[in-house]
Amino acid sequence: MLDVIRKKAEAGERITKEEGLYLLQEANMLDLAPLAQEVRYRHNPERVVTFVIDTNLNYTNVCDAYCTFCAFYRTEKDADAYTHSVDEVMGMIGAAAEKGVTTVLMQGGLNPKLPMDYYSELVSETRRRYPQVHPHFFSAPEIMKMSQVSGLSIREVLEELQRAGLQSIPGGGSEVLSNRVKRKISRLFPKGKVDDWTLVHREAHKLGYRTTATMMYGHLEEDEDIIEHLDHVRSLQDETGGFTAFIPWSFKKANTALDKRVKVEAGPNRYLRMIALSRLYLDNVQHIQASWFSEGKKTGQVALHFGGDDFGGTLFDENVMQEAGFYNRTTVEEVKTLILESGFVPAQRTTLYEVLHRFDGSEAEAEKSAVG
């Protein structure tokens, strides 16, 4: 079967679900790497690996979803529960801007007491006070919560946020796009089913938003669920073309309700296989993000040889995985060094994958296209 897949990859033809399952379960890792790299260079011909100077901020940890995989959420009654005012969040963004951050990825718990105006003001005030910062705000479940609380449709919520200045949203909340899995890991089900995540991103793409697609694996899914997830992403991308990148990462179980049910966390080999499989299966998504953050810096470097062409962000602040006992940080200079050590040219990008500067000495800073 590998020969069939190789011929398809060389011809730019689409692989099937069955072939994807073979790559996940049986293909030799040493065969996967060159095959994925061939496809990587078809999508991104140069030996450039991009990164963004960003941070992850949270406006509230109050959440009524109670997902079993999450160590971040709190109830209103918890002593360490918080909901920041808009001004407080602006102070956090201002501090990030002083570090040179160009993108803020902001997500929060599903807090039923926050009105629609709160979210719109977070966007509009970010645009007004820090025009150099791109707001990459609100996952699909948050958009769904805004719709539930406000009585607006998903499209109307997205339109209001767009009027406030939002242009892109992260892919969080997908976990694994399989209703069988979602039923096991989230009390949101059936409201948090696959169709809901897909609907948010479809409507966002129709309105001109660009979004990422993500996958958090390594908990209660089977291999077939992984392929189903990738197929949902590929199908929606066929329909809308709105995804900029695909970002897989492994579940971290400490301090979660799944801790005892998940005996062993997924390791580097599984991650490298996921990166290669993603690159081969998602033939219509330009960028595959290799993560120094969730998998460790060495594994992130190796993933650049398994089909990854982007190294994610600097993530100066991050709290969700930290609550699960996972702490990893870097600097801009270290990110550049990690990419160079891997044999690639580092390039700083925007949220929308516009290259701002290549660090190979061959060109001056590129003119930036307006992000908004």
C-alpha cells in the first residue's frame, strides 16, 4: 500500500481514509518522513520555517462545560475563579505589545454571565489601543456560548465581532472531531458535537474570516477517529478554503478528570506520525504547524523533517496546559536558533501567514500587507 500512496503523493492525488489509516498504523516512520517532506515542499517550496511572535491570554477561567480533559476551568464558587474586565485584559495586551508581540491568541472558559458586548469590546478596544496587535480571539465553543447567551445566530455573532475588528479565530474546541469521542469527553455533548464546530468555522469562512484547524489527540480516541477528524477538516477546506493551517498536539492529563483513564500520554513517535499523516492527508491545507511548545523543543525540531513548515508562536504567556502540569517557554532568539539548527531558514510571519522578515541575511524586512 505504501507504493500506492507514494505514487499518489508524487502525482498530487488524494489519499483515501483506508490509506490514511495505514499511514497511522503500519507505515514505517523512516518511510513517512521523506514522503511527507515531498508534499511539504509542493505546498511550500522554500526551506523556510515560519513563526509568529505571540502570546496566549485568557479573560476568564469560569466555565460551565466541565470537560473531562480540561484542567483550566473553574466554577464561579472556586476561590481561584476569575473574570477580567476589559480594561484589565487591555493591560495584559499592552504588556505583551511592549515585548514585540504581533498576535494575541485569546480564549476563555464558557462563562454564561458575560454579555455579547463584552466580547465585542475586547476586540474593538484591542484594535483601537494596540493597532499593531492582531486579535486572534475566541474558539468555536466560545462563539457558540455567545450565541446562546445573546440569542443571536452564529452568523450574527460572527458579524458583530467582525464589525468590531476580528478577522481570524483559532481552531480550539475541536479536540477530536468524532461524536463518539466527544460524547465521552465533554458534558457539552450533544451541543458540542462535530457539526457545531464545523458550523462556526463554515460561517466564519463565508464571512471572510481565516481560521486554523486543530486536533488534540491522545486521550479516548481510536485511530479511526483521527482519520475522521482529518476528513472533516479536508472536506470543509474543499468547501470554503478558509483554513490557514492545521495544528495537532497531544493531550496532557495531569490535574484532569481523565488522568486515571489515560494510562500513558502520547509520545514523540506518535506526534511525528501525526505531523506526517496530517501533511499527506490534508492536501488542501497549505501549512502544518510543528509544535516546540506542546511536544518539546527537540521533537518540534524533528517534526520539521516530517512535513511541518511552521513552528508556531513564542507563547510568552500560556495557562491552559500549565494547569495540566506542563510548562514550556522560549524566546524569539531561541525559536530562530531552533529553526536554524534544524537546517531551515527562520521567517517571522503574521497570523495570516504573511512573511514579515526572513532571517537568512538575503533580504531586508518585507513590506507587510495590512492585517487590519
